Amino acid sequence: MIEAYLDILEEGRKDLLIPFLKSYTAKERHALVQTIKKEERRLDKYEFRGNGKYSRIATDEQLWILSVSTFICFGSEDRKALQGWTWRAYQDMDEILEWHCPSWFSSFIHGLKDEEFLPVPYLYVLDWQEKGYLSASPELLAAILPMSIYVKDDKIAHSFHFRPEELEKNPTTLEQHIWYLFEYPSIVNRVERFLSVIAGEKEQEKWMDVIQRLTKSGQMDRMRVLKESLLAVNRNFNKTQTAWFVDLFLLLNPVEKELIWLQDQLFSALSSVQSKAVGAVLILFKKLYAHPDFRRTDFIAQLSVLFSSEVKSVAKTALSIAEKIAEAAPDRRQDICIQAINIFLSKDEALQLQSAKLIRKYGDMDNTELKEAVVPYTEAILMSVRPLLQPWLTTLEPGQAGDQGGPGQLEEGDPLQFRLISADHRIPELKDLTDLIFLAGQSMDNNEPYHFDLLPAAILQFSKEITGETIAQLEPAFLRAYKANSQWSSGLGLFDRLLAAFLISYSGYLTVQFPEHASGLIKLKKQYPTGDLDLDSWGRRIDCHLFDPFKMIFDSVLEQIKKGTSIPLLSTSTHTPSYIDPGILVQRFKAYQEAGAEPDAMDVQLALQRCALDDPGEALGMAQSELQGEYKALLTYFLDKNASLDGEVIHPNWWLTAAILRKDGQIPQALKAEAEQEVLQALFKGEFEWKASLNEYLAYGEYNYETGKSERYKAWSPEILVKYPVHASKKRARYLFVEYFFEKELQEAWETDVPRLIFAFPNHPDLILSSRINQYLKISYAESDGLRALIKMLMSLRQLNGELSPLGNLIVAAGMLHSDKTVRGYAAELWFERVEERRITSAETGRILGLLERIEWAPLKRLTDLMMSHMMGLSTAHHMALEELIVALLSQLETEPVKNLKKLLEIYHELIALNGSVADLEKIPQLKTWHITGSLKKVVGELLSKQL
Amino acid sequence: MTETMINYQYAQPSVLLKSAAHESLLLSNYSEVQKGSVAPCFFWGKLHKPFLLSRCLITLSNVVQSSFNLSPAESAKLKDPIVTAGNGKLRFEGFSHCAGVYARVDVLPDGLDGEFIENGTTNVDFNQPMISALGGIRPEEQVMLSVGSQELSLHKEGGTVLEKKVPLPLKWIKGLTTVQIFLSESAISHTFNKLQALQLFQGIPKGVLKNDYYLVNRGNRPLFSPLKSPGAVCIGGLQRLRLLEPLLPYLDKLCVFPHPGMQSTTWQLYFGPLRFSLSLSRESWRGFSGEGAALEALIEDVPDSWVDAMDKYSYANQEFNPSLLAVEEDLDFRQVENLTGRLAAMGLLGFDLDDNRFFYRRLPYRLDRIMSLNPRMRDAEKLILEAKVQIVSRHEGKVDARVEGSGLKHTVVLEGEKARCTCTWFSKYQGDRGACKHVLAVKKMITNI
């Protein structure tokens, strides 16, 4: 049987297949399944034919045979396997279905309805239904009907003829099926978009026109079409499909009488989640409101929702209709005025003014209900609008105004005392081996950034207590380490892989040390035989030196364990995110002093980088009384800002790091010879220049089917370039910890690594930010990894308790202009917190924003929207800080106004009114020029009426 | 995999009928556990706030039509909510398709004037024409509501029986049990008036939000911030809250009830005698159905006789009192101490945040269906059966155990309330998503020793 089948297939004898299959029982036919699968794998693939061309191995006949035999021989519904025949053989199904119609046939066809373009035509489904092979559901019919008016051309591939008359072939289509389009999701709104329609009499027509024509001819009931189109907007269709039904309704141009008759549906459409439907109904109501049968009460009942709409045009149109009703119906005025107060939730000045004018015109000045309704909105009402509402606002009792939604008060005064470390931020210490076992299991999950440091420190701490039993308990952690280093996982970064490599090396050590308990470890190693997973292989697997210093610390831990010592690491963080208590650091140095051992050079430097330096007094005393020699001299120099380098420099790199971290730009005499290299000079300087630019490039536009190419257009990519030196060929013999970050131009880290990199320099984050910003602040290429990395940068900066560094400030300012809303939100929130804690100079943020906007680095609207949504109405201190920011920003701009400057000036005007200050013409002399610029004249005029 | 199907058989579609005097909302009901072939009528009477109830039901229908992790084609399907009638109250419950959003409409005694003919819980037919008709109910209108049909004649008038054969909403059933446990652990953190609520919701960023947001106070102003700060309420998939937007202009107040472990938040809107609560799962791609909150409650078995006793002594919406059950059935008080969690996990109790109490509500699904939905518990039981759990030591409230995993042994340590395991699941979630099967197995084993 198989051989006979293979012969038919090989020769492509379509005519022989069905008689052949018919001659066997279902069970016998099923025996062909494996052969069909095998042959399909062999034939249904493409082969290179030379000249850059590929073609399929199977002929069309062979594909047909494979598809039909799949349908007949496979015993059950296998959607993927069966898909083929729906494309290739549905025309021949009659002959098959009359003797072989499987029980799953109907459910299979129904399952196809979720496909974007259904492979089976509508008329075939109707025919199969008529013959009893399936019972088509309304959902299926709605899904396949849109394609029915497009008929494939026999000769030109992928081309279609427009044949609306197909709808008339079967009376049920217009009587029943076409109405399903209004009830169930379909592609009726977009079927034409991807079809190549052959030129003909009506090729310009689309589905919407077809329905219009059928309505005109009376083949579809006009009132029903109107009614169903309105109902469709509440059927949870997507935005474009809903909009299509709105357009259809408008295309039919309903007359007043019809609209009055359709009020139920029109009012119901006001509840649509798609604003297009709401907007369209309101425009119709604008024509309808004066009609005696218009349901005014129902409309007024909807006003609170319409006025609260975030879509400005919805609120605006509703307001203008309400105005007209108020004019015509005095008894409705009170209701309308009360509803109009909802408008003040919008920060749009024009809208607020329109609403206030309505209330002023029709509102009863003595009405208590209206007064009570206005009061809670006081703080939301713009300063320029308030005078209109004075009659209702002046009657407030003192202190009432700010009770609801008003800004809180922040005391003026000195910066808050902000400590780098506090008891709340203490990282819990490990108590025993059990804690180590559970830490090991989760350390590669990046649950906390500090787990990376904590685990090797803990293994060192408890290394002497490890027993055979403990090894078995650590096996799950070792297994995770092997998995982490041999499989890709989105949540893992290179730090996690480095930690995994450390654990694998440690398991190697345990295997040698405890051979009688190492069977599990040996088994694990055998499961992952590829090698190159441990610490020794690290450099071979990755061409990036960012992680080298961390690896060296891990090496030193293993070395200690092998030697049988366990002097604690110096660099393990004691407080989140990564600070070290200076007192504890002194004690750790003392442990090395007492053991007569030398700490690892990278460990010393990382410890200095992380040491909390804001309150070092006690630790300094401790260092001077308990340490000796170079330790004492080093920590005295490091902890005391006024101390000078005094003592023998045995380890110049320790001293260089300490000197860089003092951030005073001074290179002590004793270190000058070591610090000649360009990178070190830059590190001592500690400041990094940056430049913002817009780089021209060719972006991709719409795909052109005729040319077969995408259109290209000029676009500008906003970029920020931080200048930092790299070692290139002039390498030093022994690098500082920080020098590995300047080894070469591009050293990529993964987004999950960003926090740990920043936390290596909590006191001087610019040392790492300098080399990261160029990669992560590219707005036009804001793909997900870069974006996540930028968000992680902002989050990490927030966790650092010190002052915002210059590059930190750049990130916050550029973040406020970023194309991603989350990034903007983060930046604004960071500003909010820092203003509250008085740890930011808003003028500096404003200056950077000004430098960026001077070249219109990003749309200013992003910033003004952010100010309105996130930075206003918070507190007096924030209003003052925001004014400071705006003044600094404006002062950097050229006299030629940038786009959307008007909105920024309006915000400035509002802030001046709120803060009781005046426009700063001295800092912003540009105001004089802007005063004579058309669109800015009004707002600048108002500003200048209140100047210094 | 063949899906389990359930065949809802409604006497007729639910419908809003208009007459000269008033409108009647007839909700057709069906339950696979109902006794007899005719679905009983649960409630018949007048609604005091029909306009607001219609808005709440439309929002509920939006919730059950929504999906935050599935394809749009899936999300267009409308699923039927369940209604619990009794003790003077009506409660409508439903889930989003993805089971990550739970919504409940409570109609309190002041919102109704009518007769509770039967008490119980049932599915009610929600269909698009009825939902569209609800949109037409006006503020001052008279509306009668009937949950189930009072008169048999109405069935006849309604014509043919409506059958809906749909895949059994397993996610719903499991979510309905899990969410009650989250609710019972939640406590109020914020109360907002209408203006504050509207301002707060205006600040929800547009589009799909992938990262968490936090509800914080900025001055007197509440705000959704992407930054975590102490005391802030964490909300994943913030855009899901937009489901509530159409109701905001009508509310008296809005209360927020976060779960202490930030595994869910519940947003309860008050409209006089009506309440609408919306509970969000931890993240938009995580349904309540996948959370392990109910697992701990299932460690101890509940004898069938207790479930029978519950049926005997409780009626729908009645406050659940475990002590009463113990007295009536002569049960050991210690045994019933943690009973509420277990019964909620079995779909027998709901939780009312305002009363801060469980109420009796038996899900209209077979108990064996509900109990079969906890694979992690089944896996734990399998570990015990296969003797893969070894208790190494147990003293002073500390249990040290080893549980065989695939090719290696996991360490499980229980200390008071704290449980730890070396498996990947626990390492990753640190217990936030319910206990792993290893911890469950050890707990079950020591409970039964």
C-alpha cells in the first residue's frame, strides 16, 4: 500500500489518489500517516537553484496529494497538519466529503476563523452547510464574508476582482449573514488594504460603499443598518473596526427624523470606550439639540461623564451643546452649571475659560449648591480663570480652599539631613549555614543586587563549616549555576553568569576536597560537559573587561578557601544599595592587619568606592587608633577630606583610587608619576563633557508594492555624546578597578547588569555613567533592552542617597524629554523626590533642558505635558523649584522661538501667579523679542506686566 | 488537548423588556449544581438605583469581555457572570478572560425592594443586546429586576431554550476561590472623593504599561508613580484600572484595599446602596488562577460532612460563622479555627471587604471540578505518596526536611510562619506566589503526623 501511494505521489497523479484511498478502510488508511509526514518533510521545502533563486522541491500536484491524503488519513483534527489542504484542495472537497466527512470537520473549519485571512471561501462553506457537512456559526460567517466579494483571478497570482454581486448569489447572505458583520469581529474594515484588486469598473469601491449601495437599492434595510452601526460601537471591537462602523453610519448621512428615532442607540453609543464614536454622536447632537423631541434630560445626565473625558474635543463639543441648552432652557441652567464644574479637571486654559464663562453667565451667584460644588475644585482652577468664578470662590471660609486636592506645604529651610547609611538600610547578615544554603539558591535570580557580593563573602565566612551533608544541600544551587551558564535566560545578566562561574569553580574545589560526598557534583558536571563554564574560562567566553575586577575578587575568595583562611572581604556592602559602613570597613582592614595577610587589590578599591563618606568621624578615630602602617595612612587620607597624603605608598593603586574618590581634582605629589596617563587624568578631573546633537539619517516609510521597496525619508536622531578617554593602545601595567571601564570604546553590559555597575561607584557614579549614557540615551533607537537599561539607570540613581551627580542630572533632564512615557514618569518622580528632600538644584536641571531644547532635541510638548501631569499642584516648594527650572531653561533658548514655547510660557505664567513672583527679565531677556512674536504676544504680554 | 466543555442551558436569553409603566430586567440563570431541571427564581423586585446598577453591570460586562494577555479574537467573547442572591443582597461576580481582573457588584438591601424567593448562586446569561439595552436606562426610570424567572409562562413566551456550550472557565473557577483569600488579607489604605478619584485616574499613562506603578500621595494629591517608595501601593498592569473610568463621575467615594504582600489591589467604588469592586492581580500577565494563595488553606482536608453541614446551616450571602458551625455539628473548635480559608479555597465562601467577613456563597460548579484545579497540591500529595519527603528534624517549631526533586534533594526548612526551599520556584519568588510543592508536601506531612 505504501509503495503504491509513493508511486502516486512521485508521479503527481492527482486523478489516482481518491480512488486509491477509497479502496482501503479508515484503519488501513491511517497506516499511511507516518509516510505522509516523512514525505512532506522531504518535499515541502525549498532548494537553492542557483542565481540566488530558491524553489520548492514538490510540484503543485505533489502538494495537492500530500494535503488531501493528510485530510483523509489523519484520524483526528491536527490544525497545523491540516492547514495545507485548506489552501490547496478546498475546491475538490465535494468529491471527498461525500464519502469521508470526519466528525471533527465542522470544529476544524470553525477553528480557522481566528486566522487573519481565512483560506476557505464563503460560498464553499455555504455549500458544505447545505450538504450537511457542517453547521456554520454566525462568528464563522462574519469572519469569512468580507473576502466573499473579492474573487481570485485565475491567471494573475495574488490578484482579485471586485465582485459585490457575489452577495446576491445566495438569498441568505443579504437576509441574514451580512448582519453578522455588525455583531462579530471580522476584517470587513480592512480586507481591501492588503489585496491587489484588478482595475475594473468599480475597483475603487470598498465594503462601505457596497453597504451604502445595498441600502440605497433597498436590499438592506436602511434603518437597521443605521441602528446596527451604532450598536456595533459597543461590541468590544478594536479601535479601527469601531471607527469603521462610525464612518459607515456617517456615510449614510442620517436625517434629523432618523436621528430622533435612533436616540436610544445614540445615547448608548456615548458609553463607547472609543472616543471616535462619542465625538461623532456629539457632533450629531449639535444639530439635534433644538429639536423638541431631543432628550435633554438624558443628555444632561451624561454631562458629568462627557465633561470628565480626557479627549478635549469631547468635552468641548459637549460644553458647547450644554451652552445652547442653557440658553434655551432656563430651568436646566442650574444642573448644567453644576456639571460644567467637572471641566476644571482639565488643565486646558481655553476649556476652563469656556466653562467658567458659562457658569458666570447662567450660574446663580447666591446658590449654595453651586458654591459647594465649585469649592473642591479651587486648586484645579487655573489662576487666569479664577477671577471669573470669584462670586463662588470668595465666600470660602479661610483654609477651606486647599482642603481637597490642593498642594501641601513644605517648610522652607536648609537641606534635610540625608544620611548615606541608616539602620533601615542595613543588609541582613547571614546567621548560619542554613542561611547560606538558601542564599546560594536565589543568588542568581537577581532578587537583590547585593546578593552578588553577599554570596562569595558568605561562602568564605562559612567555608570551614562545610560538610558532606552541606554539599548535598548546595546541589540545587550548583545545578542552577550550571544552567545559568549554559542556557540563555532573559532575566540573567553577566554578573549572574560570573557568579554562576564562581559557584561552578567552588563546586570543583569541593569535589576534590570531599571526594566521598561529591558524587552529586560529579554527576552534575557530567550533565554539562561543554566546559568553559567556570571562573577560569570567564575571559575566554567574553570580550569585555567591565567584569574583570569583580572576577579578580572572586579569584581571591577561592584562593583563600584553598589556603584554608577566611578573612572577610573588604568590599561586601553593609547597607543598601551598596554602601559600606566606614566603621565596619576599618574593622575589616584590622582583620587583615592582625592576620598579616594582604587583601586583594580590587577588593580594597571596591571597598573604598563603596565606603559611606558623609559621617566618617568615628571611623576616622578608629582607623587612627587601631590601624597601623599603610592601612592607617590610607584610611586617614581617605576619610579625612583635609588630610594630605602622608606615609609610604606601597600600593599606589589603593592611593590613586582614594585620591580620585575625594573628587577634589588634586593629584598628590607622591602619585603624580602614576597618574600621567590620559585616562587617569580624566578620572582625577572627574567631570565629563557632553554634547547633544540631532543626527540625520534615512528612516523607513511605507512599503511600496510597485517598486518592492520601502520608502525612505529624512529623519533626525537625537543623541547625547559624553566624551571619555579610553586606553586604546597605551595600556598601563596594572589597572585600577575603575580603569577597566575605560579599556576600550564600547564594552557592552546587559540591562540587568546596570544597577550592579552603578552600585560599584555609589559615591561617584559618573565614573560608570560616562561610558553608559552614549548607549542608552539614544531616543530614536529606543528598543526594549536600551530602554530597560535606561530605566534601570534612573532607578539605581534614585537609590543612591547622595547628591545627584552632573551626569545624573543630565540623565534626569534628558529622561524628561524621552520618547518613552515611563522614562519621563521616572525622571519627573526623581525630580519630585529630590525637590522634597532638597537634594537637587532645579536650575541645573533647567539649564540642561534649555541646552537640549535650544536645538529642539526632543519635542518640548513632552516636557510641558509632563509638567502639567506630574510636576504641578504638588507643593509650594515644588512650584518654586519648577519656576526655577523653567527660568533656567528659558534663559538658555535662542530668541527664535522653539515649537510649543507658548505652552511653556503659559505654565511659567501660572507658576508666577501661584508663587506670587514676577517674570525674570534679567535672566530671560529673550522675553522682549518673544513679545513681538505673533502667537506669543499675549502670554508674554501678561508675563511682562509682572516683571522685576 | 481536548477542553472540558460546559453546557449552560438558559430557559431564554436575558432581556430588558420595556412596558409603559416600567422596564424589567430579566436575568436568565443556570447552574450545573442546581437541583431539579427548572432554574429557580432567586429575586424579583424593584431596583432603587437602576441607572447606577445598569452602569455597574455594563462595567462588569466590560470586565468579563476584557483580556490583558490574550489575542483580541478571544477577548471579544462574552462570558457569563455569577450571581449570589440572599440575605437581602445581590452580588454579581465575574472575571476578565485572563483571570487577572475580578469584579463584583454588590447591591445592598437599601438598593432593592422585592422578594428573595430562593437563595443561592447561579450563572446568569449576559448577552450583547441586553447589555446595549442597559445603556438606555435613565436616572429616574422605574426598573424591575428578576434573577431567574418567577413565572413559568415567561419561559414559554421567551421561546427556545438558549444553550451556550463553552469551554469550562477553569481559570475563573480557580480565580474565584483564590481571590477571596487575597481579599480576606487586604486592608484599606486610601479613601478618595470623586474629584480626587478623577484626578488620580487622569494620571494613568496611556497605552499598555509593562512596569509596575505605585499609588503615592504627593502633598494632598494621590498619584500613580513609577517609583517605589515606602508605604506606596504597588499596582502591576495599571492600565486595567481604566475599566473603572466610566463609573468614576458617579461615585460617592473610592476605597483602595491593597494586599499586605502587594499581590493584589482592590478598588471599591461606592454609590449609595451599590458597590463596585475591582481586584487586580499582581501583574497583567498573571491571573488570580495561577496564584498559590489558596494552597496553604488546602493542606488540611475538609470532611464531606462539614460541607454538608455548611449547606444545611448557611444560606447565600449569610455571614459565615465557623463557631456556629462547630456548635451545631459538635466539632472540635480547634479544628474549625482555620476553616474559612479552606472553605474559600473550595469555592464555598466569598469575602466582603466592608464587613471584613466571609459570606456563604457556593460556586455553581461541581465540587470535584473545583478541587481538581490545584495541580501543585496534587503534586505535593504525590511526593508524599511516593515517600519522597523525609523529615530530618523537628523541634522548637523548626522543621528541617529533605524532599526529592528531579535528580537531587531539596532542603525545606519551616520556622514559625516562615518556609524556605532550595527549589527554583521558591528561589525565584521567595514565597510570593504561594508555597512550592516541596513546602506544601512537608506541611501536609507534618500536619498529618
